[in-house]
Amino acid sequence: MTRTISEVARVLGVNVETIRFYERKRLITQPNKPITGFRHYPNKTVDRIRFIKRAQGLGFTLDEVANLLSLDDRPCSQVQDLAEQKLSAVKEKLASLRRLEEVLQSLLALCHNNNDESCCPIIHSLQP
């Protein structure tokens, strides 16, 4: 079964421009256009776009997705390395977000205890 680009977009819940963008990034192959009619995308392409969207949902960038696609199922250790690198980056971001949360909570506590409306502790803390 094949589908036009608009059918693929509708089935996957993506924009047609997303599919065209993936073509430009060479993540998927654009089918040849027949002399009359529209290009038709095979199920393999639909599955590939589904893979791309799922990988993005896990936080992989399009460059990382391209790398995953090039590895396919072989060798698994390389895919595992990429996943471990992504997990490490996620943990670093989480730690950074936790530090940011603590700072913001401290600043908000200063604001809640501030009796001087003419001076904002948050603004004061951001000034050099």
C-alpha cells in the first residue's frame, strides 16, 4: 500500500512540511514523481517517519536519529553507546534543572519575605 504525502501526514499526525524537511535532511527518500499524478510513499517510509518521531520523543536530535537509522540493528553495542550518551546528557540536564529550581525557590523565598516593594530581590540578584 502506498500513500500520498498528505495521506502520510494525516496518518502520522505531522505536517506535510515535516515530511519535506525529512526529505531535505535525507532521513527519508522522496519517491519519484510519476508523469501524471502524485508521488506515493511506501509503508516503509511511513514506518521510518514513525521511528523518527518516536526517537525524537525520547529526546534524540535529528542528527542522532540519522545516526541511529544508519546503524539499523547492527551492531547493537553502537546503538547502546548512543543511548548511554543520551542518558548521560539527560541526567546532566536534570541536575542543571534541579540547581535552577533551587535557585528560583531561594529567590522566590526572598521575594515572599521582602517588605520593601521598591526593591526586588530577584532583580537585585541578577545585577552585576
